[in-house]
Amino acid sequence: MISQKMQDAINAMINKEIYSEYLYLSMAAYLDSLGLSGMANFMKVQVQEERFHAMKFYDFVNERGGRIVLTDIKAPQVDFNSAMELFEMALKHEEFVTKSINELMDIALSENDHAAKSFLFWYVDEQVEEEASMDQIVNQLKMIDGKGHGMLMLDRELAQRTFNPPVK
Ligand code: OFO
């Protein structure tokens, strides 16, 4: 059985994962409006990843006899100044999510909840990848410095991303 404190914290985390989904969909819409459909594709795949993250938490609460409680999702930012600013914000957002995962792990450790610890390790590893992929794009955009040819190449590369659901 999951503790009330852990249940509440995971419910709050489900909200953050779904907000991430919503934020990245809003970022995809902005990128599509600029004609950067490859970068928009990257964000649309990220939307699917975030839903996967939320549902994995959902299943965990359910399997441990807890109750999922969904709350309001705040509206995401609509406009950005550039693709560069957008990916920098995405990186910052992932750093915030990593901090939230670490806080969940702190609760699991303080409650000696071994099942939650084992479950959360997956997210700890996943966040390393989440931050790394945003960081890589930020660095590439810095190198390109807004130049047309580089932007086109990166956009084509990001068009290749597909969603591969991780094995549970
Ligand atoms: Fe769910 O990792 Fe991104 O936000």
C-alpha cells in the first residue's frame, strides 16, 4: 500500500508530466508556425514521451492500491522569441522535472518505501536522457547561430525522431 504522502506527491507529479506534454505541444505549435516542421516533430514525439511518463506514474499508484486525483493543468506559454529561446526553456523545464523526481526519491528514502525507490530509478535515468537531448539541441543551435543552412540541416535531422515506447 502506498502512503498518503507518496500518493499526493505522485499525483502532483502526474500533473507536472501532463503539463510537460501540454508545454511541448505548445512549443511544437510555435515551431510549426515558423515552418520548422522537423523541430516541431521533435516536440510532438516529446509530447508522447511525457504522456508515457504520466501513465507510468498512474499505473504505479493504481497497482499499489492508491487513488489517482487529477487537477487543473495550467496554460502553457504560447509565444517564444526564437527556436533557441524555446529549446533553452525546454532544458530549464527538464531541470525542474529532474528536481521534482529527486524530491519524490527523497520521500521514498525517508519512508523506506523500497517499491517506490525501485520504480523511481527508471525516472532518475530517464531524466539524464531528457536533459541531455535538450542540451544537445541548445548547443547545436548556438553553433548554427540562426544561419539558414544550419537551421535547415538541424530541422531535417529532428524530423527523423520517432516515438519508441520504452519497455515497462
Ligand atoms: Fe517527463 O520528462 Fe520531460 O518533462
